[in-house]
Amino acid sequence: MKYYILDLSPSNSLIRFLVDHGYTVFAISWANPGSDGRNLGMDDYLRSGVMDALDAVAQIVPGQQIHGVGYCLGGTLLAIAAAAMGRDEDTRLASMSMLAAQTDFTEPGELALFIDNSQVSFLEDIMWDRGYLDSTQMAGAFQLLNSRDLVWSRMLKDYLMGDRRPTTDLMAWNADGTRLPYRMHSEYLRRLFLDNELASGRYPVGTLPVALTDITCPIFCVATLRDHVAPWRSVHKLHLLADVPITFLLSSGGHNVGIVNPPGVAGRSYQVLTRPHDGRYLDPEAWLKAAPTHDGSWWPEWTAWLDARSGEPTAAPPPMGNVAAGIAPLCQAPGTYVLQT
């Protein structure tokens, strides 16, 4: 997804929150592919997205380990990258945080209604001519997952009652749809959703498969209570797959509001529990009973977790880029490509 969901406004920016707490933040955003990107696959996003970004960060702040964070599909890609890095003895990750991201797709919730061999073949036919899945088709599927809030309530208020609600920053972001390239979307649906290759240790990176047991860094995993895209019980299955300490946090709200959850908003809460690497497995219902509930935003809980796994603060943040290493700043954030339709 386009990264600025985590930087919508000064009052609800997770990026600003992290910077205010002393962290140097690097963000990767989704660039909408055109027809010329039809053959971009999952490996391309892993190599040119995650791994090249890690290389650039390591050059800008050399000698520092990195806290990797991934949201939704970005979290799944990060898990794949972390598994490959563990397999290859690459120790640059200090930790991995996953926000509303699945690694086991056997129970993906209502989304399973749209994904079987017939539906995937149909989508591949649709994508063949243009080389990508259009953002309107993508948005329609996600709206149907939560049709009560995203379709029917809007129809009642906007159309029948003429009660036009003002556009919020999150609504504006939601209208800024993304496209998926033909090859990547097909591989994502078939390898992960249909064949569940990642959870079963059969997902290939390079010439060898990866297993989530190869991950060596601690994990902070956030799920949301009313998530129709990544149901929390599905996200919870990570406990069965990774052999490292996992702090699992369940936030109130849905896929977006549960993550964009700044301090100071009334009615927010979360549950959190840490399982050590040799700890006993708790199924979702047992976890609900065991995990204590806290009022407010989960963001301070996360920064406290990151603080415990970080070095001493430096006197000042590093300068932008590293010209000597060939990484020069191109323009002011958020960059020009986010303006592309």
C-alpha cells in the first residue's frame, strides 16, 4: 500500500511519532505499475524493494542494525525477506514488526470467498491484456469484505438520506487505489493463498526455499480485532511458524483504523502478550483470556519494545542520503512518484 497511510497528518502520523521518539525512519512506498511492469514478480519486489532498501539504509547509517516494519502485504514480504536473511546468515535486522500481515493463509476469512482456482484464473484473464489489476477492481473486492460499513451504510447515508459526510484523511487515502502487476498478483494468490507455500516451507527465494523458522530476530506482531483483510486469528498463526520471541498485540479497530491509532483518541484499547522462543503455544481463545487489556493507543507499547532492543540514542539524526556512497537525495518527501495515477 502507499506508505503515507502512516503519515496522513501531524495528529495521526506513526512516522512522526517514531521520529519524535528518536528513531531515524526510512519508508518504502508502493509505485503503481503500468503495462510495462506486467512481468514484475514477487522476487522483484523482494529484491528491488526490501533487499535494495536494506542495502541503501546500511550505507546511509553504516554499522547499525535495522528494525524492519511491514504493513499488510509489506509485512508478508518482510517475513519472507527475514527468513531468507536468517537462512543466509544476514544479521542486519535487529527486529521485525508486522502490522496486520498474514504468513499462513489457510484461514484468510471472507477473502477466501474470492480466491479459488477458478477465481484466480478469471483474474489472470482480466489482467492479461493490460498487464495489471486495476485499482477499482481491487477496491471493489475489499469493499465487499466489509460491505456493511463500506457499501450499504454509505448508500443509506449518502444516496438515500443525502447526508454527505466530509472526507477524512483516511478516506482520501483509501480512494487513492493501487494496481498490482500481472505476474506478481498471480504468484501472490497462487503461491501464498492457494498453495500456502510460505507456511509450509516451500516458498522459493533464489534457488532454495525458505522457512519462517529461519528467522532469527524477535518479532512484534500487531493484529486488529475487526480486520476483514487479515483476520487476527489468521495473523496469530505466526506463533506456530516462527521459533523466536513473539510479542503479539491485538488492537481495537479494523485493518486501517486499528493501525493508524494515535494516542489521545477515546475508546481505543489493546491486548498484548509475549511468548518466549521456548514458550507454550496458546490458541487464539486461550490467548484472549490470558492477554491483559490496556486502554489507549498501542504505539507507546511498541516504542517501548523497540527501545529495549535499540542502542543508546545519538546526539543528532544522520544527514539525508550518502553522496559518497552514491545515494543522493532526489527531492523532498514524499517524492514525485506518489503523484502518479
